[in-house]
Amino acid sequence: MNQGRLWTVVKPTVGLPLLIGGVAVTSLLIHTAVLTHTTWMGAFFQGGSKAKTAMIETQPQTPGAKVLAMATSSN
């Protein structure tokens, strides 16, 4: 551990809770900022509006392409 000498200055019983608490506070602040400064996050949590998918029908140029398209379109 290359930072092992840090614990000769700061006791682990003080330093580790401060480190973990700092990470937790920073994470909460970032998540709060994302929730309050974006418009899509609330909609995401509520399920949002479902995107409608349109089926695009293509007209095959040759009769053989139509048979192939019909054969490959079935799942």
C-alpha cells in the first residue's frame, strides 16, 4: 500500500469514516443534481411515454425479393 504512512498522521478510526462519508455525500449531491437539473429523469422513473414504432413496408422490386422478404419476416 503506497499510502500506508497516511495512517501514522490520521487514525483509521477517524480517517475511514470521513473518507466513506465524503464519498457518500458526493454521490448524493451528484444524484440530486441529476434529478433536479434534467427533464428526462423524472419521466424515466415514471415510465415515460412509450415510443411508437412504425412498421415500414417496402415494395420489393422483383417477385423473388417478395418471397424472400416474406420468408425472413416471420420470427
